[in-house]
Amino acid sequence: MGYHQQYKTTIFTLAKFILLHLLPKSSHTMPTYTRPGVEAAVRLSKVVEQNKQLWTSIEARYNDMLVVKKKGKKDLLQLDKECEELGSKWKSTDNGKDDMKNDNGAFMTCEQLYLIMKWKFSKGKSRPLWQYINSNSEASVRKHSNIAFSKICEDENDVNGAINELCNLKGIGAAGASAILSLFKPEIFVFMDDEVIECLHDGKREYNLKVYTIINDKCKKIAAKLGDEWTPRRVGKALWSAAIISGYTDEEDLTLGSAIASSNDTSRVKKRQKTSK
């Protein structure tokens, strides 16, 4: 390395140290995301009516991103498909309950609970909760899921009641409950993906009911603006896909090339283009 290059490197390192450690912290610092690609999801969330086609295009990549997340393996894609089919089964059962006097509506079995939790942990970060989840009895899983499903069918605004009911199961918190309910009622519930939390919640990523209510309400509003057949669950899938595309692939980040990119994002892109010439 030549003298001039060493000098530039030293100056750069010193300047970086001063910026990070010596200068006062600004109250307007950029948020820190722990999950790759969340910046793209944030950019997507800032435009809804202005670029509906972008939302559709990114959500259409959801299945591909399930494979990308598992480095080419299709086991998560298969789990996602099985969970979607399970949700459809629950909905068809519940819709027919008035015609079947002995049917109290849809419910979940232990086997189905294990399937959904396997899907949840495969899609996000695995957590040491299996010993608690496996300790639930068949009777308790059927009971609390049936009550939760009934609550939201009777009152679509009783999101908290349905979530809290499922939280009576061992090893199930707000995130686990959201995974179950987003399959049963996607038009009411978003799945509490890590990327969705970091995208829509300003504070620290937490998995409690308060934070879930915030992000679920935001997804409902976005879905309403997108119109057509958009649901909170679909909004969550699009935000998650945007993050995975940006954080795990070399594909073009469409959120940077659209009108949703902030002036800062645009200037950074132009600066990189100039330096690369």
C-alpha cells in the first residue's frame, strides 16, 4: 500500500472514530434494525396509494423468498402451503357450524399447533419453547383455540380477546397467537414477523400484545388503502418479502427505484453510481 493510500485510510478511520464516539449523539439518528433488509420494508410502507403495483409485485415474490430464506430448500415453502390449507379448513368448518348442531365451530389440534409453530420458527428465529408447547394437552388446545376462534367470529374487533385466549396455552405468546389467527382470519390479523415489527413499530422489537395491536392496526389501514382483496396478512407478507429481497438476495431493490425512496435514499444511490464510474 502506497504512502498516500495509507494516509487516506488513516484519515478515514480517524474521522469514523470521531463520528461514532466523540461527537454528541443526535436525537434524529436513523433507527437500527436487527433484521436484514428491513429498510426496504420501511420504504414500501411509506407509499401505498402512490404505488399499489409495487406492493403487488413484491408480494408475488413471497413464495420465492420462502425458498431464499432457507438457502434454496423448499421445506419452509411446503410448511407455508400446509398452514394456508389448514386455515382454509378452519374457515370452511366455521362457516358451516350453523347447519351442524353438534359442531361448536373450528378448533385446533395439538398436531396442527405443532405444524404452525414449526412454520413460525422456521420463518423467523427459533426459540426454546418446544418443551412448553409440547406440554399442552389435546383438550386444552382444542378448548382455547375454539374459544379464540369463536370470540373473533362473534366480534371482529375483539382482537385482544382472541389473542389472550390463545395465550392461555403454554409456550404461546402474542406472536404465536398471531400466527394461528392470521391463518384463520387473514382479513383481521397480520402475522407478527420480526421484519414487520421492526418496520411498523418505532420502539424496541417486542412480542407483547401492545406492540402487536400497533402493527396490526397499521396493517389494517394499509390494506384498506390498497383495496381490492388486500388483508393485514397480505400486507405482512409483502413487507416481509421486501425485507428478504433486499437483505438476502442480489436482486434489484424495487423500493429504491420507486417514488417511495426518500431524498436521502436517492442521494445515496446517486452518490454510489458516481463513485462507481
